[in-house]
Amino acid sequence: MTEPMFITLIILLCAFALFIQGKFRADLIALCALAVLGLTGILPFNELVEGFANPVVIMLAGLYIVGAGLFNTGIIEKIGSKLLSYCGGNEWKSLLVVMVTAGLLSAFLSGTGIVAILLPLVMSMALQQKTSPTRYLLPLAYACSIGGLLTLTGTPSNMVVADVLRENGLQTFTFFDFAPIGLIAFAAGLFFMLTLGRLLLPEKTIAANNSVKGLSAGELAGMYKVYDLLHYLHIPPTSDIVGERLSDLQLPVQYELTLIEIQRKSKDKQLPLLQKQQTISARANEVLHPDDIILVFGEEEAVQRLADHYELEFKHFNTEQIKKHFLSSRFGLTEILIVPNSDYENQTLIDVHFREKYQCNVLAINRNGEYIQADVGTERLKPGDAILIHGEWENIERISSDLEDVIVIGTTSEESSAVNSKLKTWIALTIMAVMVVLLSIESIPPALSVLTAALLMIVTGCVRSMEDAYQKINWEPILLISAMLGLSTALDNTGGVGMISDWLAILFSNIGAHGLLAVFYLLTLILSQFIPYGAATVVMTPIALTSAVNQGIDPVPVFLSLAVAGSLALATPRVATTNALVMTAGDYKYKDFTVIGIATQIFIGVIMVITIPLLFPF
């Protein structure tokens, strides 16, 4: 073993260890490993940055913009809503429709985006059927992961495999050439979830009602035990709090309290007995008046400290009395999810000025079943966090249109969140259709087809601006795959690929072509549970190519097994963003993903080992 090879293997092993630990972002780990390879002189600079110009990377960036154009026009939400309308009261039929809808849409667009669109629709459907949403949300996430296998651009693993095969002159895969294998994999996953998978799915009791908006405000209040933390306080004219502006009081920081609303006597000149109370939203610039009655949310001990400091008086109430003000035709509650890679990730609610932006109060955060109700303003948000908010319905509906950072679960907009005209909807669909045709006939390089479609989405206004386009790109997989391509090159240049291939040849010398395919499927599958976005496939392709050539078999079927395995990060909610999105909404535990995910992966794997060589012989 040469010194460069030894250093490369150490760097790669350290990167894998950090991937498994999961404490740092995957793209940061890969970029650090790439930098070390450059600083040690193992990889020349031109090869160090070569991965950033790889066609797969360009296609990935372009596809995010193309998808944004379709999401912005609202057409995906309309299609999803129409397809889900065919769900009946039968759970088996509903599960079938949900998975087929998600799978077909994710073949053309980002699986994360599809989950973001369909999640509130599926929640609403389940609650109307008086069925637990946990029966549908995990299959929804799995369908988006497996459905990407249907097309060339559906998953990064497919694009990586197609690019390596093209570079080595082995085979050219166009847009729908992955469809036969993808359909078999999707059918296998669908069959498993409709049979044994249904038995493994948890069923958690979530109260349902007749509202088409999903969980009602009253049910959310009960779920979060909101009423136990609500308190009315009267402000005497002599209190020092009179004349204070809410933003200056900093109640969330100083007392871990949230002021929700203010009841104030109207200024109409009427007889005192005829004066009416008006309810005012607790905006940051609101000034407190004498005899105001304020509704605060927080622990009783914290409320008592506030009352003692400003000489406020507790005002007794009953639950029915408070419901009239707290939940009404004007005010309500809803629950929102933080989307992975949103601007809110690792930010606090104070940092993102949530209250000023939406004029809504955050009451609690649900993080994997743990309710955080104290000091929520300074809590750093994580992907999958469910946030309970209270405010005027008009402001809550404004949040529904912000699909870039959050998904609204408790309520959805009555109208489409799209801001574009019907003309732009057809323009976006036409651009997408032209891109698919170009990718199918491959008259121009695939990366150029995607890049052209992305630019057309911008110049036609389907994506509002270049800034909007940059914001829609998920940069983590772009940087991760670029860096992993460099690591793969270093492993190949130093002879590490050949050495690992020789080891595999010795270990599995008598297992035959089917056995080799199964081994690489399993190895890639294991790596993909820790390395996201198909980056595991990047690492395994050069090793699989050398091993297949050395054993005298066609690499194509082995590569197809890598594409499938690299797309099936089903056993953990940490790697696949589709899994992370449904975890909190469905109240799933890690073991739910582990048990159901591993069983699904094994079942699909057995089918793949049998069927891939039938369609693509060794």
C-alpha cells in the first residue's frame, strides 16, 4: 500500500465515521475531506474541482429550478389534490392512491417538494376518513424515494450511474430507460406496503373532525394542552407596565411568556355599562393601556413573576369563556412544519423575525414528540420541527403560501397559493414536456437540456427571478456530490479502487455474477443510510466497475443495482429529507423507520437481484 493510498483511505474512513455520527452536515464533511486531499497534494487542483463541473451536478441544480417553476404555478398541488380525491373510505385503496400519486410525481420532480405539497392533503384525507395519518405518511415518504427510480432525473443515483456508464462507453441511458427497473422496484415496494407493510405501520390515535382543513384548532389546543397555560391578567392604571411597548418588554426572553391578545374597552363615548370590549392582536408595536386585560401563555410560575413585577391582577376565567376569544372565526391555531434546508433551519424565531413577518404568536414546538413550551423564541429550529402558532386566520393563511420554509398542517389555504396566471401554468408544463422529450431522444447533452429548461423557467417568469432561482436550489446535495466525485477520483488515482476490488474478488470469488450484484446492492444500501442524496453511489461506482471487469461480467446490471440501493435511504429519518418531513407530522419513532425500512429494502433487493439480470443480462 502506497502512502497516498493510505492517506486517501484514512480520509475516506474518517469522512464515513463523521457521516455515521451525523453531528455535522454531509456537504461540510465531504468538502473538508476534499480540501485535505488537495492540501496533502494527493489530488491536483484541476482534478480537485473537476467534480463541480460534472454534468450530474449541473443537472441537479437545473432540476431544482425546473421543479420550482412547476411548484410556483400550483399545478402540482392541483394534480395531487385531484388524484387524492379518488381515495375512498377503504384504507387499502387510499394507501394505493397515495403511493401511486407520490411515486408518479416524484419521477419528474424533487421528492422533498412532492412530500411538502402532498403532506397536508394526505393529512386532511386521513382525518376526513377518521383514520390515523400514521397509516399514510410513512408510505408517502417511501413512495417518493422509490418513485424517483422511474426516470433518469428522478434520483441523483440514476444520474450518477448513467454518467459513469456514458463516460466509459458502456451504455447510454435516456430519460425513460430506467423505467423498467424503476417500475419493478416501485411495484415491489407498493406490494410490500399494501401487504406486510400495512401490518407494521403504527396506528396512533389522532382526533378527527369534519373540517376539510385537517386538525381543528380546538384539537390542536387539546393536543398541546394549551388551555392549561393560558392566563388572564388585568392591568391597573397604577401599573408600571402602562405605556410600555410589547417589543420593549421582551416577554419571551425576560419571562418565557407569550402575550397573545389584549382586551380593551372601546373608546366610543357611551354609557359605561354599554361600553364594549374589543380584542386586539398582540403586535410588537402595540402599547399597553390602563385597564387592559391581557391573555398570556406560559407556566404559572413565570406568569406570577410578571404579575408581581408589574403589580398585575389575575383574572379568573373558565375554558368556555376563553375559547370564545382564543379560538373564533377571527382567531385560530395551526401547526406548521420546518422544511429541511429552509432559511429557518438552525435559526431562532427571533432571528427570523417570525412574529413581525406573520403577526402570529408561536406557542410551542413539537420536536419528535417532545413539547418545548418555554423560551421558544430562542430555541434553534431543526428540520421536521412542528410549531404551534396562534393568530388571525388571515395571517395564518399567509403562512400557507410560504412553501419555501414551512408546511402548514393544521390549515391550508382555501385558494391555490400560486401567484402566477393560468398562462404561466401552461408555459411551465410546456417547458417541462420539452425537457423530457430532449432527455428522451438525447439530441443534445442531458445537462444542456436541463440547463436550458431552467433558464426558460426564469425568463418566462415561472420562477420569479434569479434570486428566487438560487433560493430554490438545495445546495447541500450539489456540494456533497461534487466533493464525493473528487474523493472517488482520489481513490481511483492512488490505486485504492483496484485494491478494494481485489479484496472483494478474494472474499466473494465463488459467488458468481448474481452474488456480486447482491453484494454491491447490500454495500451501497448500507452506505446510503448514512450518506445522503445518492453520494454512496458515487463512491461505489468505480469499485463496482473494476470488480465487474475483473470478473468478466457486464457492469451495467451491477450499476443498476447501485442506482436502486443508493436511492433507498428508508431505514432512518436522518438522511432522506422525505422521511424527516413526515416523522413529526406522523408522530413516528426511529424504530418505525428502522423496522419497516429494512424490511422494505430487503424485499426490493431480492426482487432486484432476480429481475435486473433478466432485463439487462450479464
